[in-house]
Amino acid sequence: MTANQLIDGAQVKMGGKEWVIPALSLGQIKRLAPKIESLANMSNMLTSDQVSNVCEIVHAALKRNYPDVTIEEVEDMVDMGNMRQVIQTVMGQAGLVARGEAQAVKS
């Protein structure tokens, strides 16, 4: 997929590279709903299930533009320094948080 074929989304820097994260598709939201709901009360102390869910959700969104990205790559790129920004960007793109909240995190 070339740069001009990417689905519109928000740019986020992870792993030293800029990524365009598009909105989750409706099918992805449907399949990931329990994982998305598990993040509703995310605190600073994440459970291992929440960490796995963050990685799966981010991976699903990224795969829309980067079909070859692996879950292992996502696990290495998302860290405690960027995790909140990344997940709020994904949720904001999907309309699951107010876009203003997602934008505030980017600043």
C-alpha cells in the first residue's frame, strides 16, 4: 500500500516512525467490543489483559493501512510513554471518545 492509498487517520509516532492510524471499521468495533469495553476504566496500573487488549486494538486499526504489521511489532512500538496517546487516538478515530479528548492528548 502506498502513502496515497492510506485510509485517512491521525499521525502518531511509534517506534521511531510516523504511522497513520485510521478509524476502526464497524466490523472491527463489533469484534473488539469486549476488549474496548475493558479499557473504559483504565488506570495507571494495567492488568495483563488490558495490555493485551490495547495491543490487539491498536494492531487492528494499524492493519487497515499496514496489512503486514504484526502484533509483535505493535507490542514493541507501544510503550508506557505513548500508550495513552495511541489508544486515545484509536478510540478518537473510531468516535469512541470525544475527538477533543484525543486531540488534547496529542498536544
